[in-house]
Amino acid sequence: MSETFHHPADFAEQGVFGSPVQNLARALAFVGVVYVLATAGFVAAGWTVADAFYMVTLTIFSVGYGEVHPIDTPWLRLLAMGTIILGCTGMIVTTGALVQVFAHYQITRLLGMDRMHSEIDKLNGHAIVCGLGRIGNQLAKELAAAGSAFVILERDPAKAAQAKALGYLCLVGDATDEEALREAGIERARVLATVLPDDAKNVFITLSARNLNPKLEIIARGELPSTEGKLFHAGADKVVLPTHIGAERIAEMILYPATARSASEQEHLEEMKRRLREYGLAMEVVTAAPKGALTGCTVGEAERRASGAFFIVQIDRPGGPSIVHPGETVEIMADDQIVLVMRGSHVSAGAIFLSPKGRERVGRGYTR
């Protein structure tokens, strides 16, 4: 038999007649109506608006300073009794609704924090993401899509609330504080990624994390190239320079415009790229220029000139068949789309195909 679980905060939110905020709004509306009708009643009896409003306020709040004017007619006595009964009841309900609102949000916050810490305490071998900026958001999205367990440390409560709304485990805290890192379970974590846009903080977090967990894998972000060495010295295992990566990726898009098209047209190439990344390799598709340095060469000769920077796994001939795993004697022709598996710099490795004859670049960028 299936059973539906209800969080305790759900019951607190329902209240007696609705949500706490709705109850408060109804109580205030009721008191407002009593105020208007009672004041109008005293004004109808010949009182000024100021005296009538003052009398109603004293009556509703049960202050008992005395009567503004004598209550000496049946109408005034009936009006006064009605104001006492309805006004005092309304104020009691309003006070209760206020307490309910405060209690609701306090309980919700405490239950949410307890649940968050309980789930974090169960994690082992998880990732810790420090900072929820542009890179941190994308990183969290990718980890969530992959089903990998992770905890976010973010000092901005507004950003942390957004992360929690997306279902992420997120603690409000400063990642430079060792206690915050402990709350995120750094002793049990497998990897920590500090992706703050502040190099000094990333260095400090790396130092603290390495001290708390010597076996932890640390991936750190650096804004300036000069920070890379400092992060490694602080204990980072890997350093990512987003500016450098962005420039390199743009260069790859310029040099290998056919890669995205081929990957979208041939699903097996995209799968191959994913597998190659696990071994530190990359795959790109380059078009042989009509007068390129390697156009007219054989596959074996092209790979020898590259000095091991790449090897050719497929050749797609325009209007012709695809040659998978071409032999060394297959000739490279103009406009061939050549699938390369590369190591090292992606930018320099395949650029040889675009270089004019006599100025080909080989290996890691040396000109022959």
C-alpha cells in the first residue's frame, strides 16, 4: 500500500482556515469593517469623527480610559456593546493570526534547515561547490542533470533560496569559513570546486579545504594567469582559467567550424567525443583547404608531419562515401572533412590543415 508523505511544514502552512497570511488578512479586514461601522454609528449619534474614532480605538483595544461622551441612550449603549464584542474578538483573532504567521515561518525555516543538514549528513563522496555565480550555476545544473550528489556553499541568502527552490542542497555560509566547510561535509567529500570570481578567496578556500581533507580533490577557478601557480601551491589539483578557456574555445570554433555540424548530424561522433574526454583526448572535424599544407598527402604522411599531435579516424568525402579508419595510403583531397583525435593544444594541432603549403605547423606549433 502506497503512502503519501507530508512534510510537517505543509500542515503548518494550511493553518486552521487557510494559510497564516490569509488568516491574518481576514482578521485585519474584519477589524477594519468594525472600525468603519462603529465610527459611523457614533458619528450618526452626533459625535465628531475624531471623537468617534478615538472612542472606537479605546474600546477595541480594551484600554478603558473612560467614555469620550456619556453613553446614555439605548442606541449608544447597543453600539458600544457591539463594538466591544466584535472589536475585541477581532483583535484577539488578529493577535492569534500574527503569532501563527511568525510561528509558521520560524518552524518552516527550522524544519528546512534540519532537513537540509540531515540530507547533507547522509552524503559521502559528494562534491562541494563554493559560489553560485555564473559558473557555479552552470556547474550545479550539470551535476544535477548527471545525478551526482553535491552541496552548494553560498553566502548570499537570495541566491541560496533560488538554489533551494531548484531542489539543490545549499547552505548559506562563507566558504572561507572552515566551519561552513565542515557543515557541507568536507571530511566525507570527494571533490571541492571553488569557482568564486575572487582569486584571493579561491586561494584561501583551497588552503582551508586541503587542511581539512588532505585526500580531497580540489578544482579551483582563477581569473588571472598569475594566480594559477598560487592555487597549485595552495593545494589545488586542477586549475581552470575561464578567460583562457573561452578564448581557446572561440579559436576552435574558428578553426573547426565543421565540428558542430558533424556532431549534430552523426550521433556516434558525439558519443565518441564524450568517451575521448575521459582519456584527456579531444575530437575535432577540420576541412582540408584546397591548397592546404596536407592536401594531396596520404594519411600516414600527414600523421608523421604532425609528430603525434593527432591521428585521423575518419574522412568524409563531399558527395562520396565516408572512409572510417582510413589506411596510411589513403590520400587527403581538397574539401575532405577529416575527423581528428588530438592531444595537447586543440588549436595548434589541427591548424596544419589550414596552413598553406610550405608553412605547415606540426606538433605543438612548430613551423616546418
